[in-house]
Amino acid sequence: MLAADKRQHALDQNVDLQQRLKGEISDISELLAKQRERRFKTELGEVEPLKPAAPVQHRAWEIDQEVLKAGLPEYPAILRGSEADDGEVFPAALEAMQAFYQAALADHFRRHDCHPDELVRLDLHVGLMADMHAQLAWLSERCGALEACVKELQERPVAQYRGVWANEETYKRGDMTTFGGSTWHCELDSSRGVRPGDGIGWRLMVKKGRDGRDAR
């Protein structure tokens, strides 16, 4: 195209086109020369070393340093369901414990030069989730068994001495009282006005007199 334009009459030639074509031809010639040189070096085994890739930028760990510095929160020192349990104590304690372990685990990986963008194999993730669910289910069952045992112990009658039997008092199972010089044990969940020795509401524990014999 450049040669064809030059064969025209001087007045018909496109100077701008010729200049642009000359520039493009020069660029193409330079690229071809570089390709020939690279090919020649490759054939001779003189391959240029690859330039190192730019370091990958990873996100930083988001760690609550205040939570990490405070350490592991203590378990609430109150009974669940008691008057001190307002329904917020245990959920807040659980949330604080979760926040601590999240900060502690993130700090552990950070100190071992791991980043949050690290790829994790799915089978490893499944294994960790399985272990977490198994431990949660196991501990839940154990807690349920312990709660049932504690409930049974709490419902058992507690032996308590109530002094001398009185007709106006209400006695419950486990109460002990003195009547007629003997000690009696209440056998009913609720007893009032029933004197020891009358009916099945009371059981004799200690009979009056020496060696169990009535005093004369």
C-alpha cells in the first residue's frame, strides 16, 4: 500500500498515510526481530529466566485484641433457672466464649503465617464439622443425663427436724418431729392435723425410754 501510494503523482499522494504506514512497518519489523532473536536463543538453550510474579496480597485477620487479651471467659457462677438467671446471663456468656475462641483461633493461624484467604480442602472441612457436631451432641446428651440426675436428687425429701409436733403445722415428707417422747418421720407429701401414731402418715424413728422400752 505504501509503494502503491508512492507510485502516484506527487499531488495525489497521501503523506499522512505514508507516515502512518512507515511507523507501523517499523513497529512490525522490530517485533519480528525480537521474535527471531528469542527463537534463536531458545534453539541454543539460552532461555531468559521468567520474571518473578508480584506477591499476592491477602486479607488480614480481623482479630478483636481486647477479647483476646481478656482471656477465656468464666462460666456463670449461678444456677440455671434460679432467681439470679434473668434469661440473658447464659446466652451472653456463650457469646463471649465464642468471640474469644474465634479471636484465639485466628491469632493461632496468623502466628503460623496462614491467611484468611487460604483454600481449605472440602474433606478437611467436613471432618472438622463432623467432630464439632459429634462433640456437641455427646455433651448435650451428657448434660441431659446430669440434669435428670440432679432433678431426682432435688426432688428427694430432705430430713429436717421440726421440733415438737403441733396440730396447726403442715409437715412434708422427710420432716421429723417429737411427739409423746418419741421421734417420728413424716411419710406423706403433706400432713396436717394427723398426730404421729394415728394412721400411716408417720413412722416411728426413736421410741421413748431406754433401749427402746417405754419409760415407767
